[in-house]
Amino acid sequence: MRELDIRRLLERQPCPRLRLHLTNGLTFEIHDPDLVVLNRSVMELEFPSDQTREREAVISLLHIIWIEVLPPAS
């Protein structure tokens, strides 16, 4: 997946909820574009703190097969 394509999705107003589908079958959901750091080759997803630890995922853009645009949360 190209950085520019992902950036265009994240910059939509309002930004839609997104689900990333990876080559290994894992999925990640993006609810807040402010928790995403994107560069040429990787995406860093920060997860809300669960009071005991901070979590994040670093994903190679090469492993994102497709991005699903989800309906707004109700």
C-alpha cells in the first residue's frame, strides 16, 4: 500500500473509521487519525492507554493488502 493512498484516507473530513487488512490475516482498526504516524515505509498505530501500559503497533506498508472504510460508529 502506498503512503499517499493512506494519507488521503486519513485526511478526509471527517475521517472515516478504517480497518487495515494485513498479509498475515491480522486486522487493525483506526478510529482516530491523530493516533497514526505515517511515513514512507511504516505506519505506527498508537492505542489508547489501558492504565497499565502504553501500546503501539508498527506496520510495514508492504503488508497492508487493503483498507476497509467502515460506517460511522453509532
